[in-house]
Amino acid sequence: MTDTIFAPATAPGRAAVAVVRLSGPDAGAALSRLGGGRPAPRRASLRRLVDADGRTLDQALVLWLPGPGSYTGEDSAELHLHGGPAVVSGVLEALAKMGLRLAEPGEFTRRAFENNRLDLAQAEGVADLIEAETEAQRRQALDQLDGALGRARDAWRADLVEALSLFEAAVDFPDEDLPADIARRARPALGRLLEALGEAVAGVRRAEQVRDGYAIALVGAPNAGKSTLLNALSRREAAIVTPTPGATRDIIEVPLRLAGYKVVLADTAGLREAVDPVEVEGVRRARVRAEAADLRLWVVDGAGPADRGAAPPGVLRAGDLCLISKSDLPPGDAVSRALADAAALGLEAHRLSAHRAEDIAALEAVLADRVAAALGASEPPAATRLRHAALLSEAIQRLESAVAMAGDPELAAEDVRLAARALDRITGRIGPEDVLDRIFATFCIGK
């Protein structure tokens, strides 16, 4: 981090304002060459920016942010330009001619991490906040950026230190006047830790659902009304609807927002015994998607014969919903069969027509309640990524080993140390370089 980097921090294209960021030891000198001097720290100043030949590039607001009190912890500057592509291009070219380097994706946040302005979990929160599309995603990302996981780790470390001190006392001072069962006195602290870490691991799944979307799959026989329902919920013609059975062969996904959460609704191929190779693959994919979904909506042709009301074997679970469609048509024998199968499987059943706005609104309300009940705990989870879950699970394994080895305090102490190292790697204070490279490579340039 001895060189000085720059990058646009706003999206490309025409806009009222475009922001270019600089960070590194030569940021102040570059600002002086462009704008005729540095303004007072953290105060916006209107400057005429010029290139090396003295030609005007723009009239811009500039900010001087000396380290260590900047985002990166280094000397930094921001140029608030007029947002025309030619203006931005001219300023970037002038900076490059000064010997500054265009930043890699995530390099500004990487430098903030390296300079202890953020821990690794907070840096991941920055990425999540940039990608946030819903209120729930924003709240979760802000909680992460605020250091929730780091604070949780600090609380866990207090119990780790207590347990480790007891084990090490038993190892280092065997001849002192210490209680004979001193190592076993570490068990309450280890028990508290195991419970807290287990809760944190369980919260990762909910965090992933908030970030990536709560998955709902439409399943059922061909021509049951799945694609029509998908179009009605998405308010657009997302799927082809024809009288020909088996028109849907692949997964069609539509993002929705319900109760402030992101939901991914998937239309799938009709479930039946298929012969055509393409439809066979479509049915296989439908079953895989149904298995992975958080909620399955079993759509039944409410105007069809009894056999179209049979539940598809091995697909549905207790808590899924049965939607008897085409209620604007005379009911067929499928209705009574579907209601019986739904009751046997523990499914709540609803009759509706995808062509009636009030039916779609009622279904949206039911789905919103389901999503809010699944994801709407009072506090966002501290651990939010699979990386966190893997390290928490590693720490749990080490602590369980320490409990089992409490009779041998030397081995138990080593297990507690390894658990502490796993927790430290969550926030990045101990972590291999390739892991850091992979994390920051997912950031956009300019952040």
C-alpha cells in the first residue's frame, strides 16, 4: 500500500454529479496539482481543476481527508465532478498521467481493513450494504457494518479467556495450592460458549435468506395454473401461458418484495411421468428446486378431474401451501381430492383465481406473513455468511473437544486456543492472504 490509487466511486454514465476518490501517500500532492492546493480538511471547496498543461478539466467540489481519519486510514481526497462522461474521463486521464494507479475492485475497503479502520466482517457489511435492495437487507448490512459480529466475538472471547486461564493454571502451576478440580471449573464457560456459538450458526441461514431471497417454488401438474399465477404475482408476462401441457421446461425466476424482504418466486415444469428428454430434464430440475425451496406452493387445477388433485409424491412438506386455482370456473373433482391430500400432509389450502385481483392480494398477504414469520426476528443475526458459519463450526468442534479433554488440561487448553484462532479469523485478524483476495475481489471498483 505504498502507491496512490484512484477510481470513480459512482456508476458510469451521465449524471448530475460523479465522484472520484483518491487514496495513498500522494493523494495530497495530486489534489494540489489538479486544484491549485489543498482545502481545509473535511471542508468542501469549489476549485477549477486543470491538467498538466493548465487546461481546465472542470469546476468541481473537492474534499481533502487526511489520514488516519479517512475511510481508508490514508491521506485521501474526493472530487465531486459534473457527471458527463467526457469530464470524468479527462480527470481520470490526468490522474493516471501523474503516476497514480487505477484501484482494483474493493481496494479502498481493503486498505481500510489493512489499516484497522474496519474488521473483515464489517468490510463484508459494506459489500452487502451496496447490494441491498430491501429494507431488511439494509438493516442487516448496517448492523454488520456497525460491528455486530466483532462485538459478539469480543463477548465470546471473555469466556474463552476464562476457560483458557483455568486450563493453563492447572498445567503451569501443578504444585501450587489450587483446587484439585480447577480444570473442570472451565466447563460452565465452555457450555455458555457452545450455546452462543450454536445460536450464531443457526442464524446464518436466516441471514442468507434475507440477503439472497426467501425461495418459493410453484409446483404441480402441467396446466395447473402455475405460470398464470407467476405472471399475476409478478405483474408481468414472465412466463409463457398456453393450453399445451408442458410448456414450461426450465426454471423461471421472478424477484418479489413481500413484507420488506426479498423473495425469489420460481415457476417449475409440470410434474408428471415424462418421455420427451427435454421435459424429463425439466421435471428433474423442478424436483431439485422444490427440495431446495424454503416454501412450496402446490398449485392444483381446481376445474380438473380427481387425478389432477393428487399430491405429487415426495415433493411437499408440512407447512407448505395448497393453492386450488381456477376458482372462477365450475369446480371439478380435483378439489375434494386436493383438500384431502393437503389435510393429510399438514398443508394450509386456499382457493383462488389468478384473474381476480382480490385473490392475488389475499395470497400476497398470506405469503408476506409466512416470510415475516421466517425472517422477521427482532434482531439481525450477528453471523451472516457461510464463511462465518464454517469458522464458528470449527470453533464449536474445538470446544467440544476441550470439554471431552477436561481431564487433560494441556490438551484442553490447546483446543481452546484453536477455537480462539477460528473466531479471530471471522473478523480477519488472522487469515490467509488468498481468502482476503477472494473477499475483496467481489467489491465494485471505487469501494
